[in-house]
Amino acid sequence: MGRIVVTEFISLDGVVQAPGGEKFKYQNWSFDFDSGDEGEQFKVDEALAGEALLLGRVTYEGFASAWPSEEGVLADKLNGMRKYVVSSTLTDLAWNNTQVVRGDVATEVAKLKDEVDGELQVAGSIRLAQELLEHDLVDALHLMTYPVLLGYGRRLFGETTDRTRWRLTESRTVGEGVLITLFERDRT
């Protein structure tokens, strides 16, 4: 059975919108901070642990326009792995190994968890991450918290219909005060 890992760049006030792209008041805000070699290696190691990407359409289109032209270990991993895109409108599957997920998101993603052996990594994809959290389908959260208050933008955490409990499994600070925290869903 697969595990869903949501991985996000997030501000102190919870904003996850456009840390490395997309039209936004503070576009590329995460690039204002150096996460250092340790932070960069964390992202490579995280990607290498993944079996597949599970993305929303907007994040997919951003990744698909950037990663195929990149080189290196991280690019090789992302370009070679399976990609599942939750979308009702996407028709251009330009990035190799891509499959569209249509229908009820909770039902279809639950099926994917049964089919994929390993980590399904959700990067960015704010609406998708929120829906997966709402339906208690997320097994782990990997957050890189940047020392900035943006005061504006889409946030990862909003209201949910029920509470969930999480266990901190790792925390460390890298680069210019970027905090990496890993949480596992506590189902006890």
C-alpha cells in the first residue's frame, strides 16, 4: 500500500502559493532565502524516496514546463517517475509517464494508494493537498518553513470538518533559517 506525502515550501503565516513560480504578488518568494547544501540535499533525498508524483493541474503544468529541460540527479528522478495529475480539464500530457486522474478525488486517490507501492508525493498543488487532508488521506507532511510573513496568499491549512493528530518525526534548521519539519499522521 502506498503512502501520501505532502511536501510544501511554506511561510511563517502558512502561505504556500507560488514559492517558485506562478503569477503572484510575491512570486518566487522562497528564492529570497538560501536553504544551503543541506536543504538542497533534503529535497533531492526526498524526491529519490518517491515512487510517483501526485499533482494538481497548475503544479503539473509548471513542473512539466521546467523539469524536462533540467539535468542532474533530481531532474532525472522527477522526469523518470510516474506522474498522476488530478484534473478535469487537462488534455496535454507533455511530460512523460503522466496519467490523468478524473472523478471523485478522494475515491480515486484512495485507489491509487492501494495500487502504488511506495510514496505518492504531492508537491505544491494547494487545492489537492487540502482535499487530501480533508479526507484524511495524507500520511506525512514535509514542510520547509521560510522565515517570512507574506501576509497574503493561499494557505495550506484551512478549516476542516474534523481534527487529526500528527507526530513530529524530524526537525532541523538549514541555510538562512529555513526550518524543515517532518510529521507523520498519528492514527492511534
